[in-house]
Amino acid sequence: MVRPPVVDVFVTPADREAAMREDVRRGLTARSKSLPPVWFYDERGSLLFDEITRLPEYYLTRSERAILGRHSEDIAAASSADGLVELGSGTSEKTRLLLDTMAARGDLRRIVLLDISEEVLAEAASRLSTDYGVEVRAVVGDFRTDLPKISGGGRQLWAFLGSTVGNFPPTERRRLFSEFRASMGPEDHLLLGTDLVKDPDRLVAAYDDSAGVTAAFNRNVLVVLNRELGADFDPDGFEHRAVWNAEHRWIEMRLRSLSAHTVHIAELELDVAFRDGEEILTEISAKFEPEGLRHELESVGLASAVTWKDPAGDFMLTLARAAA
Ligand SMILES: C[S@@+](CC[C@H](N)C(=O)[O-])C[C@H]1O[C@@H](n2cnc3c(N)ncnc32)[C@H](O)[C@@H]1O
């Protein structure tokens, strides 16, 4: 019998709006304007991201899927997990490769999906619950703060895929890894998907595709602010830019104002002046070296047990466990 997913809401619409107000006020009144990537993902943003994952230039999803296709058995065996907790789960499409393997081994007991974007989460949870027939919990939450509320029980495999970790600069990444470590039980494992440093031209193309889907995704944050905070951004008045920052080894997605103008954000009673050519930093996507990542994980007590790359060496999955 199929059990419907249990839904826990840790981030209510009111929490979401309060957090967005704070982020937007801070980010758009700073000398260098920025917005955190979490606000891309309303329903349209999640669908656009899903479209990005199928673009010819966006090799990341295909590479990660190739690793999961080849090594799901190794991952399931090495972790002996009987439950999967996916953070920033989105559509959970690639995750099925792991779930199929865990189910075939007779190990799979529970699935927990956590995402800030409720619509996509609810749909993914109900599909997994129908297809796997195990307990499925859908958590509308923020992986930066809500992990203590979902930890505990069995041997969990915490999956943080899709290079989402790259959206955080080193200090925030360290905080995030520490949170993961603190919420993991002694027999739990973390499965982390990271993109690797490579030819900057390929990296830039992956974030500036010829069909303009990434540009639409980037501008969608302005559409979200218009709807949720009563702002009057003209999304077409901003140009999408993807730039390789060689010093920090990350891609920067930016929105560049095409004129000098002022935007009013009604809910914040705030006017934001833009110079012609002024940019908002909307996302970073850090690229990793295997050795550097190993050190980062070790520094918070996570021992990287095994790593796998795709055949082209573009992307890496790391299986880590709490260091003894
Ligand atoms: C880059 S996408 C990756 C999606 C999926 N894991 C994959 O591999 O294709 C990032 C996902 O994380 C979610 N997300 C972003 N920030 C979040 C946060 N602070 N807490 C929870 N989910 C978040 C987004 O809604 C989106 O589904």
C-alpha cells in the first residue's frame, strides 16, 4: 500500500518573506550589490533550473548522473545506508539511481527530501512515495538551519548533489559542513557532488547557454522580488552575465543594469538606485580541486572515504563519514 508523504513545514510563507526582506535590504543597500541564490527558486525558478540541467552546455548534471549510474552500488555498499536524506533535493531525478540500488539490495527504509521550494518538493515526494513504497518525508526547510530537526534514526546517507555546495563561499561552506557533521549520526555518510576546476571557457558556457535559459533563470530573481516584495524591477533592463573569477575559482552570475535608474521596493519602503552598468552578484558557483575539498571536509571532522569522477574528469562525488 502506498503511504502518502509526510510533509513538515519548517519555513512557512511568512518566514520566507521575512528572510527575503532581510536579505534583499542587506544585499541591495550594500556598496557591492548582491542577492543570495536561494531566492531564484520559486516554482518557475525550479522549472528553469530543471531545464538548465538538460542544456548541452550544462555538463554538470550529466556528469553527476554518469557517476551515480556507474557507482550507485559502491555508494550503497560503502555506506550500508537504510535511509536517504536529500538536501536541496529539487526534482530528485538523478537520486533515483541511488534509490533503485538501495531498494534492490533490500536496504531502503526511508526517504527524506528537504528543499526550500515547496511545489517541486511536494511533487517529487509524492512520485517517490508511489514508486518506492517506503516512508517518505518532505521537509519544506532551509538546509542552513533546519538539519537538527531532521537528524536521527537508522543509517542515513545525506545526499547534497547538483554542485549546490558551490553556491557558498569558503566561510559559509565551512559552517554548512559543520552543521552537516553535527547532525550526522556515527554511522551516517555524506554524499557530496562538486564540480571541478577546468577550462574557463567551458565553465562560462555552462552558465551562459546559447538558448538563454540561464539568463531567464538569473532574471527570475527580479520577477520573484516584484511579486513577493512589490518591487518594480524591469527584468529586461538587466543583462545576464557569467564571469570566471580566477582568484576565487568560482563562476559569478551577475545582472548588469542597462541604464541609470531607480527601483522602488514597496514592501521595504526602499528606493534602490542603479548606475548604468552597475551589477548585482546573484550567484557564485565554486569549482573544486579534490585535495582542497578533502582538507575542507577534514577540518570539520568529516573524513572523505571514497571519491569518484565521471570518465571526462569533470565532476566528483565524495562519500564522507564522521571521523572517529
Ligand atoms: C542547484 S539546485 C540542485 C537541485 C538538485 N539537487 C540537483 O542535483 O539537480 C539547488 C536546489 O537547492 C534548493 N535550495 C537552494 N537553497 C536552499 C536552502 N537554503 N535550503 C533548502 N533548499 C535550498 C533549491 O530550491 C534547488 O532545488
